[in-house]
Amino acid sequence: MSSIISISGVTKTYATGFKALKEINLDIERGEIFALLGPNGAGKTTLISIVCGIVNRSSGTVTVDGHDIGRDYRAARSLIGLVPQELTIDAFETVWATVNYSRGLFGKASNAAFVEKVLRDLSLWDKKDSKAITLSGGMKRRLMIAKALSHEPRVLFLDEPTAGVDVELRQDMWAMVRRLREDGVTIILTTHYIEEAEAMADRVGVINKGEIILVEGKAELMRKLGRKQMKLELRAPLAAVPDGLSHYSLELSDDGSQLTYTYDNQSDRPGVASLIRDLEAAGIQFRDLDTKNSSLEEIFVSLLRQEP
Amino acid sequence: MTLRAAPNFRAVWAIYRMEMARAFRTVLQSIISPVISTSLYFVVFGSAIGSRITEIDGIAYGAFIVPGLMMLSLLTQSISNASFAIYFPKFVGSIYELLSAPVSYLEIIIAYVGGAATKSIMLGLIILATAALFVPLRIEHPFWMIAFLVLTAVTFSLFGFIIGIWAKTFEQLQLVPLLIVTPLTFLGGSFYSIHMLPGIWKTITLFNPVVYLISGFRWSFYGKADVSVGVSLGMTLLFLAICIAIVAWIFRTGYRLRN
Ligand SMILES: Nc1ncnc2c1ncn2[C@@H]1O[C@H](COP(=O)(O)OP(=O)(O)O)[C@@H](O)[C@H]1O
Ligand SMILES: [Mg+2]
């Protein structure tokens, strides 16, 4: 059994009647970093909350390391650490008390040395006797991470881990994620930034409107998603793309005044320079040029178009 | 199989300890405020009314009101402790951790209700000690006195827990104690014997469950009761059973805890 989490046929309809998840099937492999990528409202938090036991699923089954999250919830949940999206913390407890409480809640014997290590790794040791209410936003987020790691989880969920987080914490967090992965911890993070999925994940699942649109290795996905477009405003309209340029994927606007070149910015030879040389050779002049990454929205649109 | 059935005692202990730590953090407030209010009751009721009513059922008025005073605080504090303890994490969102932890509903309830009940029992004993400074006390049935104290604290902590789960706003959290429990307690014979009431009111009062608690509790002190002790005990257990039934239903449905 290689997958550590297996989600099959999971749906969620909230009490309001809103269908947040439609038939989710997803397997997370042991030891991987998996990014769940999707726009706000896609259902990322709902899906994570179901696996962690915070939200009841409407149908389907989920197993964590072979343990059903319903029948065998103790075994399933004790493997999981969760860092939620919102900073929700009991403000009046000290850092030390809060983190030890989390460890006890998950049924682990107290272990001051381990908790100290977690706090030191997250630069929280100096604050161990401070109340949560006195911590800055960044420190609070570190505390949430410390709570999730306090009981030595085998699977760590990070819900939008870098939303509103400063550069230093972001880097610390990525360093921590890599260390955990080396220890064999499986990490699932949600994000609505492609760059974040790109920087961290081994595999990426794209979710939109409660459906997983595709699951792909990162390299493969970036090849699909990492496309760039260059728009050229022509001095004189063209009737058609000249034959000599047909090996480029060029698109001519209806009035012939604009050429759009779509290329893969991950490739070693994106062909921008050669296209410009060839345009010159063909005597085609342009007034202006503009390049841009395809936005997440455009990517979703194109992915949705590809899917039958 | 055995592993997954194993109860998570460490979680119960962690929650209980956290709840107790919360009380000890505000230890001055938790001790001083009942001491002051008890003293005030003695000044107002004991001295002012006590000069008119010297004794009831052969018990000095000041001593007569002690069990009622303890019950009054026990009921209101059990409810407010337990309802707040579970409402607060719901309100700030930190309940996610409880819901994602390998704990059963039963363990959650034992920990929270145990914490709330312990606090209100301690409060009851503080009131008792304060009262002893003002009036001579005697406790004829110490076992039953402790039994009524614990049963009432647990029952009303459970009741508070239910309110805390049900409440969606702070207003709702305070509504039940304010509109129902406080009037029932004041009309429950804390400061008088229900035999002193005119005919029809005496009958109406018998529908007030608090009457049975106070009567039974007072019997454990002085051996005198408004209604028979067996009935008092029965009513207390009945109310406990009702609370347990509601909580069991919450277990099964996940009512207002999990979406
Ligand atoms: N408790 C709830 N009741 C009703 N609808 C909800 C609830 N929680 C979330 N939703 C809706 O479900 C959808 C998915 O939400 P969410 O899982 O939080 O998305 P994401 O995390 O991808 O931004 C959203 O449209 C949201 O409004
Ligand atoms: Mg979300």
C-alpha cells in the first residue's frame, strides 16, 4: 500500500444546501509533498476539514494509513497534524501550555525535550512563557505550526500556509517542510498561488468548484501550466501568418493587427529571440510587444476546456 | 483493534488541567467574589430579615439559608463554567483542534463537565467556610451533603455544556441562566421554607425542580426538609438522566459541533 491517504467518492453538501464537493477521488502518496491548488471557494478547506474530522462528509470514504476516518477515527486522527487557515488560538494561554496541551490532546505522553525542540525549530523558544495574545501575527502562525507538530504527526496539513506571511517565516516554513519530508512526513498544502505549488510540491492537484480537475507531477503540470504569451502590435496588418513562420504557434487577431505567440517558459529554448529574428527577415515590423504569464483563471479555463 | 478502542485518558487529563488552570489564573476573582457575595447575603438576609424571622423549622434563620446559598451559587456557577468552557473555543475557532483530535465525545464531556463541576464544588466549599464564620453550622448527614453537592454540580455542568453547544451567540449563552435558572433558584426556597407560602403558590412551587435540590441539601445539614429526601434524590437523578439523554443525542448527531 503506497498511498497514505485515500479519498474515494467524497461529497459534501453543507446545511445551506450548497454542494461544496462533488465526488472527490484522490490518493496521497506516502512521504510526498502534495499541493492542492485552486481559487478561493474551490473546496480546499472543506476537503482538508473532512479528512481531519472537523467537517462531516455527506458520502464517500477516507482512509489514513488504512484506517477509516469514521470507524477507526482514533488511529486515523492521531497520525494527522493540521495547521488551519485562520489564526484561531486560545489567547490567554502561554505558548508552553498551549503546545503541551495539544500533545496531550492527541494522546502522547508528555515529552518536554521534544516540545522544546519544536519550539526552538520555530524560533518560539524565547516566547515560551508569553501568552498567545501578546504574539505578533507571524509568531501566532508559528505557534499554530508548533501545536500541529507537537504530537509528531505522520501527515501534516497546511491550509494556505503563506497567506499573509512575511518572507522570513515563509522561508523558515519551507525549510521546515523539507526537513519533515526527509523524516518521512507526508505534507499536504493548499494554495491559490501557482508559484507556491511550483516551489514546494512533488505533485499538484488542481481543484475548482468542488471538483479535482487534474492531478499531475509538478514537472508535467508546469509544462502544461507554465505557458507564457507574447503579444506583438504590428505596424501594418497581415492577411495571414506567412508560411515561413508556420512552425511557431502563432495566432493572428481578426483585424490582422496583432500576433500572439504562446510558448513554454520552462523550456531551454522558448524561441522568442528566433521568432523576432524571423519576423524581421520576413519584413514584418511591430510597434510594441508585451509578455505575460497565463493567470490562474486562464489556466483553469484552459484546463476545463481540455477536460471532456 | 485494541489500540483503536483504547480511551484517550491523556486527552481527558489535558483538557481538565487546562480548564482548572484557567480557574487558578483568576484565583483571586474566583475566591474573593463568592466570599464577598456570601458575606453580603448574610448581612442583608441574615441580619435584616433574621431580626424578623428568628428561626424556621427550629433552625436559626442565618443557618437555615446556608444550604440554599450554596445551591444558588452551585447551580449558576456550574452552568456558566461549563457553558463558557465549550462556547469559548467555538467562538474563537480553536475548537478545530478538539474536533481533529483522537478523542470521543464522551471523553470531551467528561473532561469539560469534570472541570466545571470541580470548580463549582470548590466554590460551594468556600461559601460553606465563609458561612461558618457568621453562623454556627451543623451537618447531620455529611455523606448525603457531599452526594447532593457532587450530583448537583455534575448535573448542572452537563446542563451548562448543552447550553454552550446550543448557543450561537453570547446573548443565547446568557439567556437560559438569566431567564430560567436564576428565577427558579430564587423561587426555589433558598431563603424561606415553601411551607411559608400561601396555598396555591405552594403547589406551583412543587413544579420547580430547584425546590427538590435545595430541600434535599438542607435536609443533609439539619435533618429537616420541605419534601421527602427520597423525592429530592429522585428528582435530582431524573434531571441528571434528562441531561445525559440530551448529551447522548448530541453525540450521535454531532449537533452544532461538526458541520
Ligand atoms: N459551513 C459552511 N456552510 C455553507 N457553505 C460553506 C461552509 N463552509 C464553506 N462553505 C462554502 O463552500 C465553498 C468551499 O469553501 P472552502 O472549502 O472554504 O474553499 P477554499 O478553502 O478552497 O477557499 C465556498 O463556496 C464556501 O462559501
Ligand atoms: Mg480555504
